[in-house]
Amino acid sequence: MSSSGSGGSGSASLNLRASGTYENLVSHDLPLSSATELCPTSTILHVFRTNKPVLTVSGLDRRPDPFFKGWLPRSLIALPLVLQGQCRGVVLLLSKSFSATSPVAASIEMIQSLASFAVCQHSEPSSRRRPC
């Protein structure tokens, strides 16, 4: 997910940039409102609006999302992508079969750093690109 627009998270709109499995990742550029079949939009919007990660599946059953259609993942990590103090997007990883353990939890900072770096590189034109 990444945002577009002129302001902070309140005035920006989110677009789905990719979805799918590790083996079959598909590139997109869809408004999040059109992506309810491809991703859990309510979880992504929650992370984007609050700028706080979601690191568990608990509570997802209380916030039904059309994407899940009667199933819940065994693990879910949704992290805000913050660049220069503003949330620019959300990275979401989920698994139907793998349950998150402490090594995965320890990797959250690394996942967030790599994803934020990607957002930084993507948001700057190549002629003006500088270290983030």
C-alpha cells in the first residue's frame, strides 16, 4: 500500500500496489476502496489512520473484513510506513498456515525498515534521489 495526495494521512488516499502470494505477487495501482477482494482494507486503513502496527489476528473477528469471508489468518503483521514523520503507506503480511513466533516478532523492525526504504526510493524521482 502506498498513499498519494498532497497532505498527511488525513488527506491522502491509499492505493494497492501489490498483492498475492510470495510465489505469485501481482502489481497493481488500485484505489484501496476498489481492492476489497484483494486485501483486508479495514485493517490497512486502521494502521494508516492510527500509525500503529497490528501484530496479531486477535480482534479481527470483531472488525469483520470482506476479504476474509469466514476465515482468519493464523498470523498477520501490518506495519505503517513512515517517511519524514508521515505515514506514507502500510505493508501487510499474513499467513493462512504459519503462526507467528518470537523470531518473526524480532524481524518486525527489519521488515518495517526495508519497506520504508522502498517507499523512500519509490517516492523520489531518480534524478533527485538521495539517501533516506
